[in-house]
Amino acid sequence: MQTRRTTLADVARAAGVSKATASRVLGGSADRVSDELRERVLRAAADLDYVPNPHAQALARAVSPLVALIVHDVADPYFSEIARGVFHAAAESDRLVMICNTFRDPDRELAYLRTLRAQRVQAVLVAGTARSGFELGSEVAAELDLYRAEGGQVAVMVAGHGYPAAVPDDRGGGRQVGEHLLALGHRQTAVIAGPSGVGSVDERLAGFLDALVGSGAPEPVVVHSDFTRRGGADAVDEILAARPGTTAIFAHNDLMAVGAIRRLAAAGRRVPDDVSVAGFDDMPLAEDLQPPLTTVRVPLAELGAEALRMALDGAPGDETRLFETTLVARGSTAPVDGR
Amino acid sequence: MQTRRTTLADVARAAGVSKATASRVLGGSADRVSDELRERVLRAAADLDYVPNPHAQALARAVSPLVALIVHDVADPYFSEIARGVFHAAAESDRLVMICNTFRDPDRELAYLRTLRAQRVQAVLVAGTARSGFELGSEVAAELDLYRAEGGQVAVMVAGHGYPAAVPDDRGGGRQVGEHLLALGHRQTAVIAGPSGVGSVDERLAGFLDALVGSGAPEPVVVHSDFTRRGGADAVDEILAARPGTTAIFAHNDLMAVGAIRRLAAAGRRVPDDVSVAGFDDMPLAEDLQPPLTTVRVPLAELGAEALRMALDGAPGDETRLFETTLVARGSTAPVDGR
DNA sequence: TAGGGTTCTGTAACCGGTTTCGAAACCGGT
DNA sequence: ACCGGTTTCGAAACCGGTTACAGAACCCTA
């Protein structure tokens, strides 16, 4: 039966004023209105249960109070933790958040970006991008630039090029893992890296190599794989084939580490007795796994919150805020000769 | 430098037609347009890189292609799994999804609902509601009804009252757990229930009691607690105090089960040797825990997807689709005398 | 008391689309 | 050549707000 919504005009009529005055008092405009009229308008609005139409506002004001967060997959703990941070920061300034799930599909990502631009959302935060790395000049970058040219704010959470960025110190984290494993006496190492071309992957790897250099340990076996449990498991097969004597594995995220541990068990290797495994991100439950996972804590929620603030504050394109990572040593790593 | 967006009027001018015709060809209207003009308009739109402004469309059409999903917390695996399903279903019909995080705050939930109503989103899906149960007549229900009266679609994923619902067979799941524990010989049981008043909590508990009835086993100790790890851990203290001889615990979700296992370990009880623990939901990683968690699988993603379809298809308010649950027996439960 | 400056309010244009309605063009049939 | 019926198209109204602009009312000063 489609009841009609009450509009600003209804309120104005009920209060006996013009739409303009009603808008002024309701819309929080800078213009002043006499106390009496203000009172009348507010009462009328309350009586009629008036709620402004955000589309009309967005159209008139040419901006909507929406913020978009682009992720690969909300169900991935990495992204859902970032999302949590973004939501918290958004609540502070009374803004709504729209999460866009690309499922790592570049086309979908692009489609979202176009929609968001059209939607004139106030800010878009890119937590993960489907194209590898998103170089300047890519379609994604072009779309983002267009968006910015039209007044939108952008912040990214991947090693950025030209956008304000809030990123974890991936390189430092990688180094911490390297040092940890070295200290435990490991020399035959391997790393299960994320998809090649992704910025954080290169950084984590570089940090790890930084630590190894000069230690006399041989180069690690490096296998690129998906950021999933399955990816981690499959990588183990390759590693075992390439270097059967591997005693320590550094997986680029916790999910891969879990998969690796499972596959190692299936292959008859005990963790950490036969081979140590370290992850990255310190996802929830990492400490409840079998065995508890040694990993690197990344302040993902703060990262998301900060990204939003940077975007809203209009941080300059070359500003990058680095977030410290900390190694969390747990049961999945042990001294090489320790049994 | 704020470049102006290209509007429909620009396209129309470039194509030498009126706004009306341009709208007709671009907006997928039913009205027919000659092939020649259609061609001209399409070319102009492509040349100018035209993207329609969804706010203007929403304003004119009185509906926006947005779908909202209300959850307590995206970072909770229960909800992120539902979200994943919703995203998939939304992608099928080319719709965008807005996730609203209430953090279990009733005021925030209400605020979201009002905004969504104003926003004229096409559908709102309620996966979790902050008020206990959301009875008919509550503020939330009032807001939802208002929304529906204005043409919005609603579907819920909690035991509903008057809304189309896609819900798991919580009662059946509870019964499965009860039967499982009984079959293992347990008689001194306890249940860590979710917050009292929540529909699914009552159902899971009722199912569990269904199984116990007639078995001769004494009534379980029931402790209500938060759906968190912490909640599960704290509940263990109460249970141990109330019935020290407890040999099996049914936690209403996996997170609580994890917390319970940890606290039991701290109290010197081994799982499953001394006490068996079963969870609910079969969250990702449940099988990788220490020990692997016996739990009940709930098809959350399908549930979310189905809820969206029901809403969009305008399912009647009394329609409830029940999703089968299946018990997944793993290492956290064992025969009562089995050591 | 006239003149100038504030302060408040209303009119109307505008944001960028969609859609109603009527005019114009075209059709085949007498 | 004339006519009723379709089809195609454009002018203009509308969706529901915001805001530039101008007028009215008020104040204070000379």
C-alpha cells in the first residue's frame, strides 16, 4: 500500500514556513533561523517522523556521507579485521561504510570503482587490489584518479603509489621472522610467498632475505602461492621436492601456514619437531591452533581506522604511515635440534 | 581542480537528441528508440565516458540498487560467512551490498535502519539484531514495518516473526549434539548458552534437551554467556563450580568452545580426555584447532544467499526456509570412559 | 526621521536523472 | 488525397533536497 514518505515540504507546510527555512534548521546549515521558527520546524519534523532522503541530499550537495572499503573477501580474517577498524573510525564521525567484495576479480573491482565514483561516496579505501600491485597507469589507478579529480578522497592499505597509505611494516616483519628462525638455529629455510607481484609479498620476502644475508645460511627456497590454506598446503609439496632437508618455513600469512602444517603432517613431518612454521598477520585463533602458531602481529584494525582518517583529512598523496609489526613466538617454531 | 562530471545532458547534447531520448536508451527504459538515435547516443556516452549518477536515479526512480546487511560484527566468522554468501548472491543480480556493523549496540542498529529507510535501499537483511529476539512491536520491528510500508524488502536470518526468514535448523543441530554426547556415554552435561532471549539460543538448547529427555541423564547445567571466546572461558568457571563432575560441554558457538577449552586446560582438565567439548557453526579453522573441534556445520553462506533471494523475490512474511545442519565429529569429544 | 547595516525569511534555480503527455511523423487503406 | 492508428521524439514536470539572491523587518546612528 506504499505509504508516501514525509518530505521536507510536508514539514515546512506543517510548520508554516518555507522549504528553505525548514532545510536550514534541519540540514544543519550555517544560516541562522529565529528560535521560534526553529522550534516550530523541529516539532513538526518530530511529529511527522521526518527522515531526510540522502539521495536528494547527495544530489544537491554533490557528496554522500558514505565511505567505501574495497577488499578481496570479507570472510578472510585479514580483511575483516581491517573492516572492523574502519567501522570503528567511521562510527566516530557518523559515517556509513559500504564494503565491496571483489573476490579478487579485476573486472568486479573496476565495476565497483565506477559505481562508487558515480555514487560520489566521500572516500574509498583500498585494502586489497585485484591486479597485482596496481601500478600507476593501470586501469584501477586511472579510475581512482578520475574519482579524485571529481573530489573524492582515497587512501590505500597496500604499498601505494601516489595515494595516501596506511601500511604495515611488512619488510620489518619479514626480517623479524628471519631473525627468529636464525636464532633457533635454522639454516635450511623456505618461504611460502603470496602471489608474485603483490607489494606486501615482495616486502615480506625482502625483509626475510635481509635477515638471512651475512648469516651464511643458504638462500631459501621460495614458492609463490595463493593466500589460502590450500595454497599453503600445495606449496609444501613443492618445497619438500626442492629441498627435502628444509627445517623451517615462513608462510606469508597465517592461513597458508595452517595449510602448510596440515600438509606437513600428512607427509609425516611433525611441527615443530621436524620443521618449524611461522605465519604472518596473527589472525584471531592463531594461538588456538594445533600447534599454536608463531606469527607476526599486524595492527590491522588500527590500520583500517587510520586509513579512513587519512582519507577524510585529505592527506597528501605521498604520505605513508607505517605500522610496526611484532613477532609473536608460539609453539609452531622450535630450535632446529630441539626434540 | 574538480573536473565536472559528464551528465546525461552532455550526452544528449553531443548526440543531438533530448535528455528524454538519451535517458531512454541509456536507462534501459521500455520505450522504443530508433536504431539510428540509439546508436548516436551510445557512441556519445562511450566517448564522454558517461556514468549515470545513482543518486539522481534513486531520486527519480524512488529506489536504489543497494542491499543492506545488518550484522553484529563482520569480524565474527559467523557473520562474515553469511556476508560472503550475500555478496555472491548479490553479484548474480548486479547489486551492491552495504554491510552495517552494529557492534551489538541497539541504538546504532536503529540509526542504521532509519538511514537505510531514508536511503530507500532495495532490501535489508537482518543477520543479527541487537535487541534480544526482536519481538513484534519492538522499535526495530516498527522501523522495519515502516520500511516495508514504503516499498522496501526485508528478510531475516534469525528466528523471525512476520518476516521472510532463512534460518538454520538450530533445534535439530542442538539435538544432534545431544545425541552425539549421549552416544559417547556422557551423562553429566553442561551447556554454555548464548545470551538469554536470543532465538537461536533457545532453539539450540531446546534441541539439546529434546535429545536428553528419556535418556535418564540428569538435566544439564546451563550457563548463559556472551558469544565470545571470553564468554566461553568465564562460563567454564561457573560450570565447574556448579557441577565439578561434568564430562561434556555443549557450547553454542565455536568461539565459546575455544574459550572453554582454554579455560578447562588452565583448570587442569584435558579435552577430550577429562571433558568433551562440542561447538556450533563449524567456523573456518575449527578443524585446525587444538584439539580439532567437534561442532555442527551450518550452511551460513547459502543462508545469506537465500535470504537475499527471498527478499528480492518478495517472499511472503510468513515464509521460513530451514537449513539442515550436520554434526561434524572431531577430536574434542570422546567416549566418557575413553582414555 | 532618513539612511545604512544586520538579521531573518521566502522565491526560485539547481543537482541529474525519469517519465508523462502531447505533437509530429509515418503507416496502410479507402 | 484524406483519415485513423502507431511509432518516435521532445518539452516540461517531477523526485526531495540545498542554496544564491533578494526583499522585509529590524536596529542603530547622524
